[in-house]
Amino acid sequence: MDYRAAQEIKKLVLERLRKESSSRTPLSQQAKEQRGRHLINEQVAIWSDTQGLSTGGAVSQGAEQELAALAFDMCFRAGRLQRYLDSELVEDIWIEGFERVFLKYSGQRDPVRVARVADSEEELQETVRDLIRASGQGGRTFSTYSPDVELRLPDGSRLQALGPDITGGSTHVTIRRHRYLDVDLGKLVGLGMLGEDAADLLAAAVRGRFNVMVAGEQASGKTTMLRALLREIRPSERFGTLETTFEGLADPAYHEHVVPMEARQSNGERIGGAAAGEITLMDLMLRAKRMSLSRVVVGEVRGPEITAMMQAMTSDRPGNMCTIHASEPGAVFDRIAELYLLAQANFTPELAYRQIANGLHLVAFLSVDDSGEAPRRYLSHIWEITGIAHDGRPAHNEIFGPADGIDGPAVPKGALSDVKRRRLERAGMTSSLLSDQALAYLNRRPM
């Protein structure tokens, strides 16, 4: 494949489209791609004639089609990356400088090194800028002044790029794929991520307007779980989703009145000490209060927005949900307290603990077991928050937990408080966590 020829065709075609758009009514994206394909074919024909004259032989039709397809991907899709994005088996793409590209396949633990997607650092950085342009998120930049960017690709994948000013010499790009966009709790049960009893409880918790936090390790399936929980919200209910980068939490074809909100990065400039053009999750939390929403769902809390999230759980209508990174269930409360301290100097862990006790109802924790040939993601704990303990920390009941008390998929471990149980049963929970089987397990009695 003549990658240099594809790059040159891309530049000629985009420049032609830019000039045409300035002198006529702007084309729709579909029409622009159709026009671009026509211009690409013209340029490929010119290239083919030139190659034939220089080599003394005709260029095959297959070579022309491959060059045209690559030039089209460079203009309107993900360039040389597209072949990897087109594979449903690829979970993650790691680019560590222009010469090192690795794919993480579903069902495999170790990454596989593959062909490069750029021939220089400059071309790799240009590829990132092309992806920004193709994604329609023009407010984001990738340059010396803004050497990192988080981006949503058209297929829903999430890209994070770090420039050499951050990494010390080479551009690093990570692309995380979302294999399960159309998912519900039943599908997760079928995949072995959780059992039917736990799914029944979580479904009733959403319908019964419990405040739920999905916590877990990195890449443990928190977003997938949150996406499944949203399917338990009535299609006609009006709620909002707040995300750093859109990951398709709610399906607008299913939820009729979802209000999606996305944070925006600064353009790299600062005005009066503030980042110009930046819209944070905290900003979005404040805007959400004026949108007549029945509940708020935050894709991931990882900064000062935790305070607004917990305030929503304690002062607004219940039913709010979010995800948070934590290494183990016992670290969730301290993780929230840590974010409180980062949010404002006069906030204290005691304040965070009170907010948790007063506003949070359930914590669902997800774990990853990568000891086998393929990583296994599963629900390992469900905790019911029951107030403040004697030591001032949030008190909880472990409703589900690992069978051995250390790690592993969640099994019934304890009883819900009477009030929450009645609320869940009213919301449709049918399984009994105090069945003979559960009692026998809890009392260590043989069945």
C-alpha cells in the first residue's frame, strides 16, 4: 500500500472540499462523503496513470480500490486505524509512539503487536487531529499548547491521546472499545457478570429510585453495568446523563426524553486564570438542576463534581447513579472523601461520610480476574448503606459478596434492612435474599 500517495490524496481532497464549501451551501455529512469519494476516485486514477508510466506496467484494479478505500478512511474515518476499529474482537488499541501498535482482543489476556498506523510522530499526531475533525468535536485540540485530548469516536470508542510534551518524547494513544452498547441486566446475567438474584435487586433499585454507585477497578465493566441499569428506567422518564466524553450511556431510541450532556475541554488558553471554553462536570451538574430532570446519571465521578453528585443524592429527588474508580469495596468511602478534599480545602472526610450515609443507598462493586487466559469481569459485592457507624464512617450491610469472603463472583451474604426491602419489593423485586438457600449459607448449615 502506498501510504504516502494516500496522504497526498487526502490533502488534495480535503482542500478541494474546503474551497467548495466556502463558495456554496454547506453539504450534509453524507453528501460531503459522496463528493469526497468522487474526488478520491479522480485522484486515484491520476495516480494510477502516473504509476503506469513510471513502471511501464498497468496498476491492478485491486490496488486502485485499496488506495481509494484508505484515502477515504483518512478523509472521513480513522485512517490506517480503521482496519482495527472495524474488528468486533478488538477491545483496546494501544499506540506507544508511531512504531508500536498493540491490540487487546476479547478473550485474550496478552496484547498482540500489529502493523503501525503512521510513519512518523508528525503523522501520528496528524491522525489524532484528523480523528478530532471526523468526530465533529471541533472544540477539542491536540497541539503543543494542548498536549492531551479525550475524544469520542463515531463508533462510540473512547480515545485518550498524550503528546510528547507529557510523555517525554513520543505520542501515546489509547482507544477503549465498547463491545456492549445495547445491553440490559438479563444479558449481563447471560454473560456471567452477575447472578439472577443480584440482577433482580439492582433492577428494583433503579425502578424504586435508589441512589446507586457502581464502583470497581479499571476496565471492570462499570460503564457496561451502568448502561444496563439505565434500561430499567421507564422509556418516557426524563433524566440527564453527564459525561466527560460521550460513551452512549442511554439509547435515545429507547429513552424518549434523555438529556445528554458532555463536558468540554479548554482550547488551551487561559483568561483571568480560568481555562477558556472549558465546561466541567461540576458546571453540568449545576445546569442539570434547571432542566426539570427526574434523576441525574454521571458516567464517572473523578474530581470536584463528587460534591455536587452527593448533594444531588441528599437534597434532590432520589434515583441518581454514577460510577467511581476504587481498588476494592472498602476503599470506596475513602475514595469519595479523597475527592471531597480535592474539591475544596475546607471540606472534610467527616462531611463526605455524612453525605454518603444520608444520600447513598447501594454500592455495586465490580472486579476483574485476569489470572486465566482471558480476563473475567464480574459483580463481587453489593453493599447497603445503613447510616453512620460508631467510628464515624458509613455503616453498611454486605448483601452480596464473594463466597469465600475474599474474592470471586457475588453470592447472597446478608439481609436487607426492612425499610429498603419493602421499597424494593414494591418496585418489583421477586427473589428472596432470605430464602432457605441463603439462610443455610449464612448459618453454614448443609442443605
